Amino acid sequence: MAKSIATKAKKEQVNTEDRVMEGVVTVAAWGDRNRRLVTLGTVALVALLLAGWAYADYRGKMTERAAVRLDEIRMTSAAGAPPQQVQAELSDFIAQFGATPFAGEARLYLAQLELREDNLEAAISTLKPAADLSTGTPVAFRAASSIAAAEEMAGRPDEAIQWHERIAAEAQLDFQRSDALAQQARIHAQEGRLDRSEDLYRQLLDDELEPGDDQASVWALRLGEIEALRTAGGTFPTAPPAFTPPVVTPEDPAPEGDTPGGD
């Protein structure tokens, strides 16, 4: 019985080796018959790899050039160049380096200058390509918040609310969502939609912060004001939109008191 099993195992081993050798011979024969095809395939693969490497190298160098150029524009602005010159340079930058990660920062910078001149429509147009919230980048959320503020400043509160709703839905961080909900609540209240505003403030208080938190205290105060207004049949006073300037870098803050729409 043991001899039979050993013989069977030996035969299986031989059969396996035969199949392997047969496969090798078959592949070798195919390669010999299709040598030209194999050569062309190898050349094409090498060319594809080289093209990928060249493209990655090109993108890397383009990104480096974009970083240097944007720093040059910042220094030009800091040196006191006319805003029109800086805007022109930023527009050229976006046209040349629009495919790099620095394009969004350049758009924020350009929109900041446009908002300072109350050129709201131009700022909104500049910011929209950078406001792709699906990317989840800080630049995208700053761009969307700036568009919402510009829409409100242009007298289009419902459009502003729609942008805040998008931000709340796509928010990656809790503070992004809570700020977007608070902005919605504020605008609804100013437009006389007190019920909707109250619902949003209650949602913030229920979901976002502890009762003792400073921000929660502010929202509780706003909620109390809305409840008092409803009881008195009054309206919520209109306030200027809360606007956070789209600061490009921490080392380049906007001059003090120089906010869009200010005196």
C-alpha cells in the first residue's frame, strides 16, 4: 500500500514537471514565432513608462515654478504695487499655472482684491473654480464661504444660503459645518424667516457644542432673541454679512481694518 502511494506521488510529480516544461516550451515557441510583436510590445511599455516619468517630472517642475511665482506676486503686493497691477499678475498666474495646486490660492488672493473694490461679480466668478468642495481642501471651503459672503453683499441672500447649505453638507470638520449652519440661521432671521432660523440654532445647540461653551452661549442668546421677536411680532435687525477674508497664507494677513465692504 505504501509503495503504491509513493509510486502515485512520484508519477504526479513527474506529470507536474512535464506540464511546467511544456508550458515553458510553448511560451518560448510563441515568442520565437512572434518576436517582432514581443519587441514592439516591450518598446511600447518602455515608452509608456518614460512618458509617465517625464510627465510627473514636468508637473513637479511646474508646481515649483508656480510656488516661486506666487511668492513673487506676494512680494510685489507687499512692496506697495497698485492693486490693478497685482490683479493683472494674478490673472496671468492663473492662466499659466491653473493646473497646479497653487491656482486655488491665487484665486483666493485675486478675489480678496476684487472684494476690496466691491467688484462682487468678478470675485464670485474668480472663486467658483476653486470652490470644489468635493476635494475637501481648506482652499475650497474658504472659496465657498467667500462666495456666500459676496452673494449676500450683492443682495442675494437665498443664493448665499444655498452656498452655506453646500458647505454644511460637504464639511470635513465640525467647525466648518457649525459655522455654515450659523450663517444660514443668521440670514434666515434677517429675512424674517424666524421659524427656520430657530430650527437651525436649536440644531446647533443640540448637536454641536456643550451648553457651557462660549459659542453655544452666543447661539442660545440668538435663539432667545428670535423667540422674543416672535412673541412681540417684530423683525430681526439686518446686520452686515459676516465675512472672513480669503487669507492666502498666514504670513500675509490682510491689513488691519481693510475688509471687503468696509468703510
